[in-house]
Amino acid sequence: MPTTSLPATFGELKASGYQSVSVREEVRRNLIDRMRAEEPVFPGIIGFDQTVIPQLENAILAGQDIILLGERGQAKTRLIRAMVDLLDEFVPIVEGSELNDDPFNPISPDARRVMAELGDEAPVAWIGRDLRYSEKLATPDISIADLIGEIDPIKVAEGRHLADETAIHYGLVPRTNRGIFCINELPDLAERIQVGLFNLMEERDVQIKGYRIRMPLDVFVVATANPEDYTNRGRIVTPLKDRYGAQIHTHYPRTIEEEIAIMEQERNRFPDEERVVVPDYMTEIVAEVTARARGSSEINQRSGVSVRVSISDYETLISNALRRSIRLGEGIACPRISDLPYLIASLGGKIELETFGEGREDRLVDELTKRATMAIFGRHCDVDALDDIVTAFDLGNAVETGSDVPASEYVNSLSRIAGLPDAVAMLIGDDGRPEVIASAVEFVLEGLHLNRRLNCARTAAGGYRYAR
């Protein structure tokens, strides 16, 4: 809706029948409208439908300020940013006001003066949702001036008195009046700054350079924190904790399907996507690697294993397949088991090991990918039904694989290894593209190796040789 069609003066605004409501009431009303229309309240948020979202809806319906507690990569900030869509598309403010002043109830000196002098002729501007949301990452260098405000020396130099409210340069929170203010990693905020925040949240009184100001702000305050920091290393003053009405715990995806849905939604996409074909079992292996990492005793679970691990691993897997297809001149890019070692670049930097040592990350990634591959192989194949393949290797056959081996060589192996064509067909159906066949062949051979039916050794060229 263009703002040019909306009332431009206070008189026109009153004549239109517009009624001003608090930001909590506004968000609550729009939430109720979405729920009644059976529309997604938080589109794009996966895996929280029965856990986090109902609690978040309860907090909004209750008009409570909110803390989201969760480890890194659990969509905390994304949830809060999704709340912005529950604000009205546009709201009126006194034109030029610093604090998004409501024309019906201005709070800043300049806006009060404009309304008193011009009355119904006071100009009205309309601001969108994006201008009503502010976000700040808590860091040790944050000051009260950043959040609340400070005496502006330029205004004082112009002749204004220190006790003059108009001499103040307002901080981020007052400038988010009639909106949503988010502070990420709340425990990292210095205690003296927290005092200024909780006083503003409840009593609406702040002191700037000894000058006491009554500031009736209308701000929906939300925060995020890591549970480890929230309870141990970080310190939150008790009155501040008490002022947040809802403490909601987020979590990582609880099923492989949810992890995959997030991977597919969030990964980088490019115009040549039609060249990329990812078999289901390869996607599942990437998700399973993350699931295994979250249960590994070698990884510091207090810092968590982010969903970003899955997303980055998935992108790396696809990119290595694409690199191979470009270099070998193949028609499509299809990831294989031999692409998994390249995950070290994306996985290694996103986990914290409990102990350190040279080569530990490489070894851990190798172990995780093997465990994940074996688990997913068990979901797709019955190893006892593949005895014909094992028998073919008993007769002296061998197959060499590798990330840089052309797909055509895998197709040739089908005619030499009895039972392998049927196993491949079970995975890919009648898809006869060599790149897809190559991926399926590697999956079957690696699955048999991990189940101790085939031997596997590294080749001089850096590939793998499967034999008996």
C-alpha cells in the first residue's frame, strides 16, 4: 500500500477513524488474525511447530517480553525477526520526530511542540515495519549512550542547557519506540548497562548525566542467550531476569527430515541449479553427520553443533560434485561418497573439540562420515540381499573409485560385478545418467565395506580400491 494514499495531517488521521494501540496489542491482534485465518505465523521456521512456536504465541498473546535460550544456530534471531511481520504494515508518526512519536500521544519535546503549535495541521508521516525494529549484539564496549542516550555536546554548544531534555541524543532503545528491540547474547551485557535496560523496561525512568527524564516508551523487548552463558559464565542482574515474562528454550532439529528441510531451504542457490542432482541418500548422510556430531563425546556440546554445519556441509558436497563435472566435462553434478572427505573445510571450523592434537579434526570428520554412511546405508539397503556382489569380488574383481574418477568408469563396472546393477537400480530406479550411477555404485560399495563384506584401501592416486 503506497503511503501517498494515507492521511498526511493529524486532522486527516482523526477523520479516517484511525485508532492508536500499543505495540504489544498491535502484534497480538495481528497474531490472532493469522491464527484465525490458519496462515503460517512464522513462515520458514522448521521443526518448532509443536515446541517453540506455541510458547512464543503464548508470550505474544500475554504481552510479555521474551528471552529465547538456545545454543548457536537454533534460529533464535530468525524467530525474532519473523516477529516483525506481526507489526502493522505502516503506522503514523509525527513527521520528523526522533522517537516515532504517536500523533495521539507524542513523547519527545519536539513532537509535543509540533502538535501543540499546529494541531490538526501537524504533518503526519508513515513508517514501515523495517524502521520499527532494532537489534544490538551485546559486547563489552556497549555503553548507556548506545542504548539509552547521552548529552549531545553539539546541542550544548549551540546554547542549550545541560538540564534541557532537547540536549539529549537518544540511543537505540528510545529510537525503537513503538517497535521491537532485540538484544542478542544478553549475558554479555555489562551489569551497569543491564540496570539501565531493566529500569527502562519497567519504570520508564532513565538518568542521563544526572538529569531525570520521564520517558513512557512503548517497546516490545526480546533477547537471546546461550544457556551456558545464561546460567554460568554470564551474569544477569536479577531484576532484569524478572522483567522478562517468558523464557523459551529453542532446540536443534529433532529428526533427519527437519534437518534436511532446513538444509534445502537455507543453502546458497545459483542459476545453474539444473545441473545439480543430489540423491536422497547423500542428503541424508550430510544430515546424519551433524546428528552424529551432536552426540559425539569428542566435540564440546556446550557450544553446540549449529544447523549451519549441515548447511555448509551440503553446499560443500554439491560444490565438489560441480567442480568435478566441470573439470571432467560431465553433464550433471552428482555428489558421491568420495566427496565426503572435503567436508573438513566446512565442518572443521564450526566445531570445538574437547581435546586438541594434530590431525584430530580430519580423523573425527572421517569417523563421523563413516558412521553416518553406515546408518543411512542400513535405511536404504539390506546388506544380506547383496551377497551376489560379494561373490563377484570373491572371484577376483575389484573396483577403483575416487572423487575425480569419470562416471563412465562406474558404468563399465556394472557389467563386471554381478548383482551390482540390481542394487543400483534399487537406489536410482531407471535413471540411466552415468553420474547418478557412479554415485549409487560408490554408496553400495562403501556400505558393504563398512559392514565388513568388502575391503577398501587407498590408491596411489588418492582414490579407493574395493576388493576382497
